[in-house]
Amino acid sequence: MVTAGSARRPVGDVSPRPILPYPCVAATRQGHSTLSIARTSDGDPGVAASGGQRFSRADLSRGPCRPLSEGRWANAVLTLFEHANVTWVVKDFRTRTWLVRNLIGRFLIRRELNGLCRLTGVPGTPQGAFRVDAFALAYRHVPGTGLRGLPASALGPEFFPTLERNVLEMHARAQIVHLDLRNARNILVTGTGEPSLLDFQSHVGLRWMPGPLRRLAERVDRASVYKHWARRSPSTLGPERKVILDRINALRPLWALRGYFGVPRGDHDTA
């Protein structure tokens, strides 16, 4: 019997299925695939959906690649990769140890890609995401500077209202929460001064949550935005946002986990 998501294979064939560099693939009968085409906020099809734009591990090995971040022992290596006149961010566990690569990397690549696919069309989020192979994913690069360390003078008056709107739209349309926006490294200030979110490895889906838990999770994201807002433009924060920030801050000593896999994160709350 052939079910959706499978294709006929010769009896006794136990070879692994090839991993194709498709963005958000939903496999169909007879081995064909339906692509969930990434779209940008202006409605143009994402370049990852174009057959000539995707790339494989073999393409990646030929370069050119530029290092972005080496990360910790259990984190992916981040590089910039130029392909078909497009710059991509590649998140790759291939060079990690066998245990990290197979026990952690495979899981986190699948998990993060699931969240990135939900973000299609949500402004200020990574677009065009696809899986390179079991150990790597890629999405279109947006040039900019991390919010961490930037003074208030570097931000326009609409930066935080736009960031707030983008986070609310992420909750409503993608049905996920980021849960790591207190880390200012995960908020990018683009070359045009717009906010853009990074690193959805910690995201959690909202669809299964009962109402009270969902509202709490959404407020955690909002309070993370308001933390940065209060530090850089406290006069524009407003009393309603400050109430949410204070309530979530009061709960923070109850957080059970910090960082990834029990590794303490000393810079997590830095601005």
C-alpha cells in the first residue's frame, strides 16, 4: 500500500531515501512533491522556490563560504554562501562530532525548519528556508547589525513599534512563539533600519496550547521586546507594555532551563 508521503520501492530495497534540498516539501503519491513556496512580504515568490536557486551539499562544498559563527559544541556552524547571485545563511551541524551531528543536529534542523516554513510571508523573519540535507538548512541572508550593543541613537522611532507588530503577526499567522528574544543577538537591525528576527531553534507552536498557556507564551515574547524597548526608549514604552514586562520579569526566577542542553548562558540578558 502506498500512502501519501511515500512512493513505490522495489521489494527488499532498504536503502535510505535521498534528502532533497526542497523548501517545505510535502511529498505526494508517485514520488512527486508539492512545494510550499516561500513568499516575501511584497508577495514575490521566494528565490528558494525557483529550481535554479536551491543548492545541495555538493554545491556548498564548492563554496565560496564565509564564516558567521562557530557556536558552542552543540550548536550549528553558521556561514554565508553565495549561490546564483543570492546570499544564503547556512546553519550546519555536519562538522560537529558524530553524536552531536546525529543525536542533536538532525532533530534541531527538522525542528527549526518546521518553524521557518510557518513564517512564510511574515515580515521581519527569515524567508526562503529549505533543507540542504539532514544536517543543514538555509535561508536568505538579510544584511544588518545585531541589536546587542547598539545605542538608542542608531534606531529610528518606528523600530520598536514595527518589531512589536512583527512579533504579534508571527503569533497570529505562524502560530509560533520565539521564546529567545531577550537575547539581543536574535534581533537584527537591517541596513534600512527595520527589525528582523533570527534563530528560531527555541520556537514552540501555539496551536496545541490551551488559552491561558498560549497567552502566557505570547507575553513572554512581547516582554522580551519590551525589555529592549525599555532600555533604549523608555519614554515611548507606555504603561500597558510596562505592566506586561513587569509581570513576566516577576516570573523569570521560575524559569527551569537556561541556554541549550543545560549550558548556562552568561550573556543571555545582556542588551
